[in-house]
Amino acid sequence: MNNLNSATKEGFVLLAGLTIGLLAGYLTFSSINPRLPHLSVSKLLSSSNHKPRILCWVMTAPENHETRAIHVKRTWGKRCDKLLFMSTSSDSNLPAIKLDEAEEGIDNLWLKTKGAFRYIVEHHFDEADWFLKADDDTYVILENLRYFLNQHDTNLPLYFGCKFRLYIEQGYMSGGAGYVLSKEAVRRLARETSQEGNICDNNLIEYKGWIPEDVMLGKCLESLKVPAGDSRDEEGRHRFLALPPDMQFGPNPMVHWYWEYMYYQHEHGLKCCSDRTISFHYVTPNQMYALEFLLYRMKPVVELSHS
């Protein structure tokens, strides 16, 4: 829900090369470390007869259809079982769904979120087991998300993401890092928000003059007895990340608000994050294609030792 300042955004350009270098090193390390094998999703899920079906819906706006959203469609979005773009204007090229509940603007993100989930329940509820919301500058590694979700029951009220600690007792998930809801959580959310005077709209939380969508969703789900789950791995490392790779792994300190918001603290650098990382936020289109190459096309050569 937080916006990076202009200086930080300009820094992304300078750090683009660092992003690729660090991520390449990270992946190379994983490939040569016997404790961190690269496994196909079929092997990871071999103990289960059912691969979790994931519906991804992406929050976007008309001005971002061709500058951001289309690049989600061409990269990680193609690995969703169902991909939807939610906007205030229809667009057959994505395609984007026009939500009539709200006008465009940061003040209306909560209205768009409620409208998106109600639309999904009405039109696509039976097509997926889990429901992922992301922004048009989020990058998601679907194979790792499926692996994580395979450990959980979608018939239970569950909710996962990058967990923030302010405003809500049980915490809430960063909207930009992406959050995923179980079938039962979506059912409760859509049913409650479709009613006049519902408990979700009665708990408005204002932040610097606007109502943050991720905080509102978190408060709503808390009221509906949907726990804010812990998505960290077995070693306590984070899977959903609220910043881009260069800011998570690079030598420069992360933005100050990040540490204030994090529910679970962690190290800065390569040890910060899970080997099965699921998402990054504030990812530019160029960085999306770099991640596609590094994750799905580059194959580091493993040198065999000679005895």
C-alpha cells in the first residue's frame, strides 16, 4: 500500500544490472548446493493426486493496460490456471474486466477489490481452488506458490501473503506482494461484502487521507474469522516479498517503512528469503522479462568434481 518515493524509483534504473547479477548468483548458488535442488513442480507435488488450481486476478487501471498489465500476461500470468485483469475499463486485448463498483483512483481500491472477488464468485468460483490477487507490478513464481498451497486445505478459511503488523491485531497481507485466499475465505468475503451495512465496510481504516485496500481486506477477514497465516518456510525465511529483488538482496539498505511494517523481521541480503520465494513487488516490465529468463531459461552449468 506504500508508494516508493521518486528518488527510490529512479534508483531502480541504476540497480537494474545489480538485480540481474544478484539473482543470477542466487540461482547459481541454489543449483550447486546439494541441499537446494531445482525440482520440477511435478516432482514437488508427486505425493499429491491434485495440483492446486490457482486463479490470478490482477489489479490494474486503464493507463496501465499496455504499459504494465500486458507484460504480466506475457510473463508469469501465463502460468496461472485462470488469469483475470480487473480495471475500470474493459480491454479485449488483455482482456480486462470493467468493474462498475468504483471509479479509478487510490481511494477506490477497496471498492475494486470487493467487486473483483464478487465477480469471481459469480463467474469463476468453480474454476480454481485458490485465489491470488496481485498488482500489475507484482511478479509471481506460480510453481512455488502451488508447492506452498499444496500443504494447505482450501476448504478451510485461510489467507497468506507478505505479513504486515500495523493497524490489525492479527496482521494483514501487503497488497503489492500479492495475497492468496482459500475457497472458503473467498466465499465468506463475497457473501459478507454483498450485504448492505456489512461488518467489512463498517470498519473503515483511513491512512493519510485514503483507505488502503490491503488493510481493509485484512480487517474484514479478521472479522470473518479468517486467520492471517504464516507463509515463511521451515527456516523462517520469507516467501512473499514486498520489494523488488535488487532491494531485497542488494547491498543498499531497504526503504525505512519496510522494517516498521514487517510482522516477522528478517536479515537483509541473500539470507532474507526462501529458496522457494513466491513473489516480488515494484517490479518493472524490464525486470519481469529478466526474471523470466533467469528463472525459466538460464541453466547454470554444474561443474563436477573429479576424484
